[in-house]
Amino acid sequence: MFFQSTTKYETCQNFLWLLSFLKESNIYFRTKNTEAGNNVIYLSGDNVAYSGVLNDIQKCIDLKEPGNIPVFVESEEFDVRIAGMIYEDYCQDADKIFECQKLVIEKFGYDWCWLQIDDCIEFEVLGVGCRGDGNILRATYEYLPAVPETVKNLRIPDFSNEGRFPVLMEAIGKCKNYFKDSVCVTGRTAAPFSSVTLLFGINETMMLTIENPSFLHQTLEFFTELQIKFGLAQIEKGADAIWLGDCCASSALISPVQYKEFAFPYAKRVAETYQKNGGWTFYHASEYNPKHIEIMSGLNVSALSVGENADIAQAKKIVSGRTCLMGNLDPVNVLFRKSPAEVAKESERILNSAAAGGGYIFKTGEMVPRDTPEENMRAMLDTVKKYNKGSD
């Protein structure tokens, strides 16, 4: 655990003053001799990841009160900017992914290492058209025909050799080897229903729910198998958790009846398999509708992440006693657009609305914009750290 700055001191003139300052600030240090013979001081304090974070996450999952409320931020676009990288370079290079995550976690103190990368890793290998450019994340755009022949020809990829699977696997291993248990290393898969929309496109998938549900179920079975194997491969490489994304199964697109038939049973099977094999599942559909949240609370996932438009206090009441809740600071209208003071105020409101009684992890509701002010990110994180101090 290291503070964001690394400072070289060539003299001891102000050393006693420095020790006094560090003590008052609850910051500690250790020294390291570099190859050049310089003595470098690394600072660490409460604004950094901590060795007990996995225990605190488990307490949250067990619906208990943690020693510290963990802080998860969907921040990869922001992180890549802070690291001075281009996203299209980042998403293809395990060393860049690791170096970026190392820098931002030590700089800001996130409690997870979120390796979402993009939504295309599985689908570009299956033949779906995917495109990214510069700092625009890769996205699907040329879908496969929604016909039986397509599914007949699908196969489970080789995660060790094909496409960018090895990049993600290597990045997970590097991050886990470096951070050990001081952050929650989190891989990613798409839930089966959203997987079908990324294969056939949203419009075609929605038509299948009405015109050919049996064929849709057949395709869902394939993706249940694929995503189980993909997630287990990441857990084997060192992932503590899998981010199970299912935004195309939200109430913005399908009804509660459709969700129960086409999304729920498949996502539940995937999540339970991960958990039986030692990995947590963080399920995210960016949901805000109380009816859908109530259904999702029965998925038996490790934690349910709700979107920024959800009423966090209401969501906590709905899932209480059933599942851990994650959420839900608005990354655009608050974190990106507001002042640091307003970010801190909203962060405090969310904590006061959802943290009491345990079973809660603080998180942004969605992806943080690339150009989010750094001082706003610090205001959010500092507010959670302050809240944790106050609850000690």
C-alpha cells in the first residue's frame, strides 16, 4: 500500500518535521534502496488499498457490517487517461493494463482492480464485427445472422491462445501477483442474455423473445456454457471476482416476465458456478426499476450493482436480507459535472442511505467518463474514507 507520491530526500534537514507531519496525518513510511543507491521514501496511509479488504468484502456479501466499506469505481477510461495511455493500446497489452492499474490503485486507493477492458473480447473471436479507435472503446457493430446455422457453428474459444483472451488472462495474473490480497482483482464476462444481444444485435434478440423463444433458449444455453468456462479460466488465473455484465437485460429493454424467462435462470446458473469454484460474482444490469431489482435480488450473486438512476435507499430496503448491494454515485451528472464539494455531499448522502446495517459496497453507478476531474475522484474517495473513520 503506497501513497500516490514518491519523494526522494537527499538530506535529513527536515526529517524530524516530516516525521511529525506523517504522524499527525496518520501516514507511515518505509524506505527502499534503489539500484542507483538512492534512498527513496514511500508514503502510505488511509487513502490506499488495505490488506483486510477481501475480508471486508466477504462481510458485505454475508450481509454484515465491514470494518471499512469497500470502494469500487468503474474507472478504466479515466484510469487510462491518468496513466497517459491510449485505450486501444491499453486493451491489447497485458503489461500496459498492469502498469495502468498499478499506478491508479496506488494513486487513488481503489479497493478493486477492475479489468472490464471492453465488451468485445468473446465476440470478436466468434466472428462479430468489433471496432475501436484511439480512446473510443471497442464495440460490436456487425452482428451474426439470428438463424440456427449460426449457433450450430459456434464453438467455445481457446482462452489461452485466441484473440485477446490471453491478454486479459495475463493481466489478471500480473495484478494478482502484485497486489496479492490488498485489492479485489475482478475479471469480467457478459451474462448470457446480454451475450446474445452482442451476437445477434438488440433488435434481433428482442424479436426472438416473441417469434422464436425456443431458438433464443438454445443460444442462451451456449452462452451459459461459454461464460461459465471463461469466468472459471479467469478465477484460475487469480481473479477474486467476476463482473457479470447484463445491461441489455435491464428494465429499459425487457419486461419482468421476459427477464424471469430469458435472463434470470441463465445468469443465476453462471453466478452460482463461479461461486462454487471460489470466485465472487458482481452482477450489473445498471438497473433502477424496483420490480427488476426485487427479481435480481434472488439471483444468488455475491453482490447486486444498481445503476445511477436507482433510489439507493429504496434498493437497500428491497434487497435487505437477500443480497449485498453495490452503488450508485452518478458518474456523469455528479462525478464528472459537479464540484468536489457537491461530489462529497452526494457521496455522503448515498452512504447515509445505504450503509447502515451492512451488506453494502460503495460504487459508481456506471463507467466514469475519461475526462472526469481528478479532484472530483479524490473528493468521492475521501468521503468514503472519512465515513469509514467516523464509523470506527
